[in-house]
Amino acid sequence: MTRHLRRQAREQADQLREVARREGAVEAASARQKAEEEIGARRAEANREFDRREIESELRVREIRSHEESLALLDFQLEQKGERVAREAAANRQARDAIRAMSKAVRQRLEGVAHMDGEAIKRALRDEITLECQDELRAMRRALLDRSEQDLQAEARRILVAAMQRLASKPNNDLMVTLVPLPSEDMKRRIVGREGRNIKTFEAVTGVTLLIDDSPQVVLISSFDPVRREIARVALEGLVADGRIHPASVEEFVARAREEMGLTVQQAGEEAVQRLGVNGLHPEIIKQLGRLKYRFSLAQNVLEHSVEVGFLCSMLASELGLDPNVAKRAGLLHDLGKGVEGDYEGSHATIGADFVRRHGETPIVVNAVAAHHEEVKPETVYAGLVILADTVSAVRPGARAEAMSGYIQRLDRLERLALSLEGVQSAYAIQAGREVRVVVNPQAVTDEQAGELARVLRRRIETELQYPSTIKITVIRESRFSETAT
């Protein structure tokens, strides 16, 4: 009996040791997994921090280069001023020497006519000095007039440089992509969906390209159109937060994002007005200003350009003793016509002038807006200030990029060419113009006609457009049917 009890005790002890060993192994594996997850999270955070610091360093380098260019301009102006002072000093010395020589000649003449009476001497001296000084007086008059013109130009340059130095503006960054962070790597698989249905629907509805690569917990949205890119960002963030990602929810969140764009436009206009401190603007004018946030002129953001022109006009008006508020108002509204939607004839200057006139702006502001490209005659000095400030903001280093404008125009021509074909509902140029996706009406175009449409579009692109490399043409024909059971 005792032996049997001892054997049972040993078996129980062995079982307890085995249970303890298994529990220890489970806890060790759990701790190892948690450590690996924490290491991965810290590594991702370190990568994001490194990218952020790298971007900040690049921005600082650009600011330093801008300051260096300003200092070089000041050195050049100081050298010119020194040369002008030296020329004026030399001219003064020459005039002083000429006067001394003339005085010596007069004294010699007096010694020769000492036998004449006083009145005769005065008359002779007056006539002789008048004849001798006529040429010199004419030369001095021309020098004074030239000096007055030079002083005016120097004062104008001084005022302009002072205003430009007071306005610290950053160079424009022409971003073509947007980063959207994800809570986990599993979210990428859900965004793609089964057989890529979710991502195909998202790209077809928004007209952008989603780039899902090896970057941890991030998705890249690529598009040349900032409006499409912003709508896609808002919709994707909403889908990620909601967690339910399928073609129907994609369309729902994209439609919701388009509605939110109206509020964003209003906020952008109000922020621009608040930055400049302009009061009394009509609400429709503020809304039109907000639309300029998504307009670009040779890669320069039109809203930022308008705010910069407003600041420059205000500073120049203050230097000249004019009303800075009127100048600021005219500068802010000068490109308003670029955001007006609809079919209007005329340039953006004429359209903007008509728009602000209808909404209660003064004739001074209306003329400044209409004349900022000198299409109409400037009637006040404020119009001249707007012309000058608009030119300064556009030609400063880094402000505009002609190549990007041509790139956007090429993509726009590609989309318009696809939309001109019969049966096409929408067209999107993606992959930097290397691919065009065409969505056709399934009721009007059959599968065979869709294939023929792709061939027709290929021939027209080869004939009518100039493009680098190759362009892939994808024609999409899709039918959907839905019913609701009650």
C-alpha cells in the first residue's frame, strides 16, 4: 500500500512539473510575441520620425538658400550705390576745378581793364561770364534732371525691396501624392478586397491611384488633381475608421467626402480673409476665395499667391502713404476669376472684376482686379500696386514651374480626348499619364464595341497627342443591379 501511494505521489509530481513546464513555455512565447510587436511598432515610429525630420531639414535648407539670395541682392545694390556716390564725387571735383579756373581768368581780366570805369567793368564782366557759363549751366541742368530721375528710381527700388524683405514666403512644394496612415498592416488587405474589387472601385470612383507597397502601415494616393486627391484622402480615412470596406461603402464615403469639400472651401476662404484682416467681404466672395485653394497657376497655389499679393500691396501702400486696406483688398481679390465656375466669356481678370462688382465692391477695387494684367487701363495707383505685387509674387525664385503646367495640360488633353468618344461616361489619366481608364455606359456600349472603342482611342492618341514612352488604355464596362427586400 505504501509503495502504491509513493508511485501515485511521484506521478502527480511529474504531472505538476509537466503542467508548469507547458505554462512557462506559453508565457515565454507570449512575452516573445509582445516584444516583437513592440519592436516593430518602435521601428515604424522611428522611420516616421526620420522621414519627418528629413522633410524639415529640406525645408530649412530651402529657407537658408532663399535668405542667401536676398543677401546677395543687397550686396549688389550696395555696390551700385557706392559706384554712384563715387561718380557724383568726381563730378563735384571737376565742377570745383572749373570754377577756380574761371575765377583766375576773371582776376586776370580785371587786371587788364583796370583803366576802365566801374560801370564799364561790370558790364564787360557780366557779358563775359554769361557767355562762358552758358554751356556749363546747360550741362548742370541736364545733370540735375538725370539725378532727379535716378533718385526716383532708387527710391522706388528701396520701397520695393523693403516690402519684399518684410514678406517671408516659403517656396511652393508641388506635391502630387498624399500619405494616409493605417492602424495595421491587415488594413491593406481589406482595402484591396477580394480579387481587388475594393481598390478598383475606389480608383474608378475617385479617379486617383492607390499605391500599396512595402511601406509599413501607410497607403499612397497619387493624382495630379488636388481636388480628387483630397476627396480620396477624406474618403479613405473614413473607410479605415469605419472598418467596413466594400464597393457600396466606398461609393458612400466618396459621396460624403465630396459634400465635405464644400465646408473645406468655405473654411479656406475665411482663413485667407482672417490672415489679411480684410473686413466686409460678401459671403459669395469668401466662398470663391476658398475655391482658389484647389487652383494652380504654373504649379503655384492661387490662394497662397492671392494672399501674398495682398500682403505686398498693403506694404507698398504703407510705404507710399496710401490706404493699405484698399490695396490689401484689391490684391487679395485680383485672381478671383480663376475660381469662378461656369461658362463665362473673357479672361479671368474680366470675370473676376464683374463678379466683385456684382457683390458690392468699390470702383477702385473693381478696376484694380480688371487691370492687373493691363487688359484695361489702370485708373488709380492701386491698380498699379496690384500689377507690381502680382509680378513680384509670380517671378520670385521657386514660385512657379512651367514644366508642371505642361504636364497637367497633357493629362487634361488625354482625358478630354477620351471623353469626346461616344458612350464614354468618365475618363481618368493615372500613373503620371502612362495609363488612361475609360468608363463606358453599359446600356449604350456592348463588349465588342468597348474593344473597338479602345482601338479607336489608341489610334487618336497616336495621331493627335505628343507623349513620352507609352500609354496604356483600359476600357471598363460594368453593369450593376440592386433590389431591396422588405
